[in-house]
Amino acid sequence: QVQVLESGGGLVPPGGSLRLSCVNPGGAIRIDSMRWYRQTPGKQRKLVAQITANGITNYPESVLGRFTISADHAGGTGYLQMDNLKPEDTGMYYCGLVKNRGGMEYWGKGTLVAVSS
């Protein structure tokens, strides 16, 4: 059973930074890939960052240059560094862990990020 726990959210002013963490409370597990999503009320989750098994990262245009994803594939942990935050970055952030390529993605309960002055 893969468990996911996100942390690091909070309230920051525009231009501020946050570092979100993603861990498996059950212990180290090897993962294929990791993704971070943002969700706002009434809307679907949107992908904001992903890192593949060979370390290739992808970001949508809206966060490119401001967000950086990193992961320890052997341990199943990772981070999302978010800089120069904007009000539109506000939302619940979820970490998705994929243990085997093409397999199920596991999510946690999320961590809330609020960007406001």
C-alpha cells in the first residue's frame, strides 16, 4: 500500500516562496515518477509539475521558471519549490506517486497554498 503525505503549504504574499514536501509515511519505496497538481474549488486538478524516472521534468507555461520539482526515486520522496508566487497559484496541492510506469497513481490529502497580500 502506497501512502502519500504532503506538507509545506501556507499563506504567503505575492512574490513569496514555499517548498512543498511529499513523503510516504510507510517507509521508503521506489517510484517511477512524481507529479504535483493544484486544485481550486469546483475545478479539476491541474498538473503543475512532473518528474519522470530518468529525471526529465515538465511544467505548464503558467509556472515555468518559477516552480522546480525534485525527487528521490529510490526513497519515494520529493519536493516542489515554488518561487515568485502569484495569487493564481492559490489552491490545494496534491502529490501523485506512480510506483510502476503505467500503473496507479497514489495521492495524499493535499496541502493548502494561499497567495495573498
